[in-house]
Amino acid sequence: MGRVSTGIPPIASTTVSVAIGIVIITPAVLYFGLPEALSTPGKLGLLYMGLFPSVGAFVFWNISLRYVDASRVGIFLYLIPVFTAIISLALGKTITWVQIAGGVMVFIGVYLNNKRIKNKKATNLL
């Protein structure tokens, strides 16, 4: 939605996207219902995750698309599992060497991609 709707504020495009998602998922929730085993803290956790990280990330994504090309912004999505592993480590979970190696490779990939874009811009200026 970012490039197509450049005249629309990011919060408006986010609201429309969330509304469409609610309309699409409502029939499934009405048919299957919510899990009975879901505790009140679990429901509050789902509500929190739906509002703050999800909607917040979507709003900031749309804002960033106004200033940076989508292909450049998209490469940073690969960092999500890396930061998830870092947060789980901070919460006392263990991470494996495979996760560490994968995280290092993701950081290298993001670095090389950004370096390539900078070199390409410098070449175009000459």
C-alpha cells in the first residue's frame, strides 16, 4: 500500500488494511470460535501483539516507504527472526549454534545488500 497510496496518511492505509483483515477472518472466528484453553493473560497477550507490534510495525513500514524504496526496506524483514532469538535469549531461553550462525548470515546479507546499493548509487553518480 505504501507506494500506491502516497497521498493517503500511513495511519489511514493501516486502518483500511486492518479492517479488511478483520472482515476476512471474522467468519472463521465465528465458525470455529476461540480456543477454550486460552487464559485471560493469553487473550490479553494476543490483543497486545495485535495492537502494538503488528499495527505499529505496519504504520512505521508505510512511513518508511515514503522515504526509502520498498526493495531497500524489505531486506530488513529478515532481521525479525534474529531479534526474536535475541529477545528469547534475554528472557532466559537458550539458542543454538545454528540460530547464531543463521543470525550472523542474516546480518552479513543485510550489510552486503546495503553496501551494494550504496556502491550502485555511487557508480550512477559518476
